[in-house]
Amino acid sequence: MTIGQRIMATSAGFEAATGLLLLIAPSVLARLLIGSDIDGPAIIIANIAGLALISLGIACWPRVGAATRGTFVALLIYNLTVALLLAEAGASSTASGLLLWPAVLVHVILTAGLALTVGGHLRSAKALP
């Protein structure tokens, strides 16, 4: 497994695990991440988001010979936008959960790793005739 595939597997695994937590205990994740409880219709939306994250994790899980630039870019965009959204929420005091800033850091690290991988793919594609 290449380093890019390891980064992709790490990202896909984190997203699938987060999705599972959104299905099983969305209020717990909300408290840990944003420092607030959710209930009612927000639980249904959290469950739908959980299913989407599980699907993203499955779709982007690296397979021998099947990892494409598109799967790397999908995870790159996801991690970048989540890092920005969570950082903005923390900076504006909208969110203050125990795991908020660690989650931002993890998403920034994964974004950087995926960006380096995508950049390597683009450089090697340009080198081909």
C-alpha cells in the first residue's frame, strides 16, 4: 500500500467511523464536537449525514488498482471544507466541544496529505506522453 493509499484509507476510515457514530449516538458526537445537544429533527439530519459519511468512506476506501484521482480529490475537498467550517465555528464561538480543535487538526493534516498525493498524481500525469 502506497503512502497516498494509507492517507486515503485513514481519511475514509475516520469518515466511516464518524458516520457510524452519527447513526448510533448523534447527540454524543454533537456534544463532543460542537459542545451542544441536538434533538428532534436534527437527529434525523445527523443520521442522514452519518449514512453519507459511511458511503463516502466505502466509496473512497483504497482498492488495488482502483484508486483514482477523483477519490483523492473527493476526500481532499471534504477534509478541507470540514476543517474550514469547524475552524470558523470555533473561532466565532459558535462551537466549543472538547474534540473541536483536535478534529480541525486531523482534517488539516489529512487535507495536506491528500493534497500532496493529488499533486503527485498531477505531476506524474503530466510526465506521460
